[in-house]
Amino acid sequence: MVLRLRPYPIQKIDEFTYGFTTSKGIEYYCSFLSYAEYFAKHPDIAPYFFSFNLTLKDRKIKLPPGTDKRIADTVVSIVGDFLISQTNAVVYVCDNSDGKESARARKFLSWFNYIDHPSSNIIEVTSNFNAGGMFIYSSLLVNKKNKRFTEMVMAYLELTDDDK
């Protein structure tokens, strides 16, 4: 079975920011911010780590009930586009400010676990950890053709190691 993505039209705002609008008129931004400071022990690969953020343009908007599958398709397409260079890696950390981090983690991971999905070029590594008394849900996304794949995964696992 081949699943075809049906992403919303994507606007590339700049090298690190994308935008899209759902069929209900809800506007989202996807941004990639440098995560290099967290990988200072690995200066040769640190510049290639980025965080991923999905935010509403209007944070006060009330979201309609239900699931919009095309948002997942759009996010997968955006992350895939960002990782196509085969040099970058994306670290996703679930926001835990409202107690919904577990649900966010499940939803995000489900987007990258399709069978026969274009995201099959993306390897996802999850390493949840404790930091400052809080449980953090975290994942690393890397293109499987990235020449520094093993080095990046090891650096990420070192960063998220609870026992350090």
C-alpha cells in the first residue's frame, strides 16, 4: 500500500521558516532554530543540529475539534525538505508547559511511522530523559543518507543520557 501525502500548499519564508494555511483558514509556522549550543562537545557537527517548532500564527485561536490529517502530511513534507540536504539533523522536544507533552510526542512520532511513506528516508531516534526534575519527550530526525548519521545519533544520545 502506498500512502500519498496531501500536504497543504507550503510557503518557504526563508531558509529556516515555512508557513501553511489549513482548509479552515488556520495559519501555522514551522521553524528550525540552531541547536548547536547543546552539542558544543561536537564542534564539527554542532552547526547541523536544529530544533523544530510548529506554532500557530495566532496563538489565541481556538482549534476546531478532530484531526486534520493534512497537517501531518504538511509537517512531514516540510521536515523532509529540510533534511533533504543530508547534512542537517532535527531535534524535536515536546513542549511541557501545559501537561500535554505525552500526547504531543505520540502524535509527532506517529507522523513519521507510516509504512511506504516518503518519510522512510528519515530515521527517527527517540530518547526521553529527565532534566531539572522534569520528564522530557525528545526525538532526533536524520536523513538516513546523511554521511554523519552515526556521529549525530551518538551525540544526541550522549546529550539525552540521564546518567551523565
